[in-house]
Amino acid sequence: MAQTLARVVRQAVEQVEALTGREAEGVTSTRRREDGWLVEVEVVETRRIPDTADLLAIYEVELDDEGELTGYRRSRRYQRGRADDD
């Protein structure tokens, strides 16, 4: 059964939260691939005071066409509010 984008995003967020034990902040990108989906999920890795000093991370989540997790990895880690260098 083909997955809708909304369902794929929900599944990716749920998987990251279950695997990392951290709450997702949001989804930064989604890409359809030949064999499924690649979703980037942003999470707070370390909360700090003030919250502008929080450490965030982007996790790349790979899902197959059925929405099943096939892999994930942390691709970036950065401080909240810092601009990308790229």
C-alpha cells in the first residue's frame, strides 16, 4: 500500500522518538526515493537555559514504501539559533 506524505512523516517522527528517547521538534525535509522515503527529523538533544543554547540534531530516517524503518543516522548536531555555514 502506498503511503501518503503525512503518514510517512508521522512514522518517521515516531521512530526517531522511540529510538532516541527524545522529542521531535519538527521535520526539516522529506524526499521520495526509488525504494521509499528519506525524512530529516529535528530533535532537541540537550536542553539548556536559555533555550537558545539548546543542542539540536537532525536525524535522517529511511523508510521503505510501506513506511517501515530501514535505517537512521544523526547527520548534524548544532546549537539552536545558529545559522548554517553551508
